[in-house]
Amino acid sequence: MAKKVNDIKELQRRSGVGLIQAKKALEMFDGNVDNAYDYLVRRGLAKKK
């Protein structure tokens, strides 16, 4: 569980999205932060770094 919370916080920090959006994106990609981030960028929900 701690890893999941840390992954959500990391995705929020990288992308600038809210808690629910970060959680849903991670669930879609089985906890893969990089894939979830790329998805959020493609959808226009995240800032690209």
C-alpha cells in the first residue's frame, strides 16, 4: 500500500494533476508511473517536462 501511495504522489508531482486523476491513471496502467504520466500528457491533462 505504501508503494501505491508513493506512486500516486510521484505522479501528482510530475504531472500536476489531482489525486483522483493520478489514481485512475495508475490503475489503468497497473501502477506504472511512466506510462500513466505519458497517458496524462497525451490527454492534455498533465504538463510536459
